[in-house]
Amino acid sequence: MNVIKGKVMPQFLSIKNRLIALLSVCLVLFSTHSVAKSITVTDLAGREVVISQPVERLLLSESRYIPALAILEGDQVLSRIVGMMGDMKLVDPDSYQQYQTAFPDIDNIPLFGKGATESFSLETALALKADVAFLGVEGHGPNARNSEIIEILERAGVAVVFIDFRKDPVKNTLRSLEVMGKVLGREAQAKSYIQFYNQELDKVKQGLAMIKPEDVPTVFLHSRVGVNGECCETMARGMVAQMLDFIGVKNMAQPLLPGSVGVLNQEYLLTHQPDIYIGTAVGSTQTQKEAPQYIVLGTSISAKVAHQSLAAITQRPPLNQLTAVKNKRAYSIWHHFYNTPLNIVAIQTFAKWAYPKTFAELSPQKTLETLYRDYQPVPLNGTYWMAL
């Protein structure tokens, strides 16, 4: 080795400098590559969550999020789901069966719970080694209140992302889809549905701008008709009630209940007659005989059966004593609209019922048909609302 007074020859210095420069470039490239493999999203609980990309293994805190996921994933809707709660099969069996027919592999997806948070198995969920878990801010599965579950999942390397179609559906539906689209690399699909949704929502906004205060009706929202065997469970805030808030009607339960849901006294209902009665339907093809007290709507339900169901319920006391029933301003709506981006159809339907003259040209049915044609991998087959 050539040395001058203990110093390395310039030629060697040049080689060393080039190696250092090359190593620096490699480190920069590696760093850039690493950054490109992760993204940060702000979820619906306001948390910043770092997501490693690509997401290949997904948990759903409610299987009723599948139609929302289908908007983004299309025919590949089940491809990333490695585990979910079993609520869809329990509370909306007809929709589950429709997906089961189109995608038989749905039966092979492991379940880490049934229809309530209490049934959630953390051990099962952890064993599925998911990349991401979509959890509801509120809901039937583990949610934002379950801090211990969230902490354990995150320590195990599962990125927890909160979405919301339930607590504040009008405000949070599109934000949730935007977040889901970013997490899954489906931004274009999310953007397409968001544009469609806003276009349909604008039709409602334009009509509402013409409504006079004296034309605003009072509505009684009868939630989950028949479930508790007594009249009358109702919603005051969030879920379906929030959609009614959006169209500006007077929800008669709102000033009476401190929370989101409760029971309205029958005597109060009859002495403070609402202009409109709306019952939410939790019945299905499976309950028609075994639980005739439910209103039936949804997948596989014909218009004839839906009407018979509503008519039967409103012929019983105390509902048969309502002026709204006598005036044929009694309606039913599919209960599960409250937990899905399909809720735009319910908003349009409510607007049409509340202000029939203003929204005479609005067609929720056309909106639903377009939604299924362009954004769902299963066909439209059923009845989702009914008028007496």
C-alpha cells in the first residue's frame, strides 16, 4: 500500500469517497422505498394510524360491513377478509344468503364472535394474524370503547382503523369510505361512490331548501318493530334518527330521550299524534312464520309480502289508533340501512315521505337500482321500504 507520511494516497481516497457516496444513495433509496410501503390515515375516531402496504389480511368487527367493502372491492370482496363477527348471518340472514349464493367461500371465513361485543374472542382474532382491523366507532362488535382490545390488537401488529356508518351516518359515511379506500389501495373506487352519493344527496338538499317551517311534519320512528314485544322502541339520535334529522322533520322522541334509543310511552304516543309513522323492519324470510310481529323487508322480500307485513302490524293496538295510520301516512324501512353506505336511499325515501309534493320527481328506487348495478357484486332482489 502506498503511503506518504502516514496518509493514504489520493487514488485510494477517491475510491473510498465513491463507496461512501454509493452507500449514501443506497440508504436514501432504501429509506424512500420503506416510506412508500406505509401510509398514514386519520380514522373516524380521530386517530392517526400507520398502515403497512399492501394490506392482505383484514378483520371486520361487523360482517354487515361487507356491502361497504364490496363498493371498493367488487367481485374480490372476500379476498382479504380473514375473520369477522357473525352478525350478518344472525340479524340479516337474507342478505347473508345472497352473498353466500354469489360467494360460497363466505362460509369458510373464520368468525371471532357472534352478534355482540360480549361474544368477541380476542384469542381467535389474534390467531388470524391480520394486517388491519376495521372496527366501528360504535356497533355490535368491538368498538372505540374497548380500549384494552384495541391495545392488544395493536401490540400484536394489527393496525386498528375505526369507521362509522352508525353514530353519524350522514356525516361519516363518505369519510369512512375514503379511509377504507386509502387503506386498501382503492381510492378510485371510493372516489367514484363518493361522487355518486353526493350527487344523490344534492337532490335532497335542493328540495329541502324550498321547505317552509309550517310544512315540516312530526315523525314517530318505531325502531325494530316487534323485537321486544312491546310498543314502542324508538331512536332519538344517531342511526336512522340522524337521517331524519338531515331532512329536518320533528322526531317526537328527541326531546324526551336523553340517549340515542329508548321506549316511548303508548299513552304519550296516542295523545301527541305524529303526522307520520315509520317502522324499521328487522324481519326476514325466516321470521315470517315464526315471528309475525316483525315487519319484513330486505333481500328476497316481495312487495306483496312487505305490504302485508306493514298492514298487519298497523292493524294492532296501539298503532291502529294513530292518525298517521288512518291517513295512510304509515311506512316501513329496512332497518339495516342504518349501518351501510346504502343509507343514501333511505335519506331520499324519508324526504319523499315527509315532503311528497317537493320530491315528487325524486326516485329512491332508481337510486337503489343504480347503486346495485354499479357498486354491488350481487343483484338487486328485494323490497327495502313500503307505504301503507
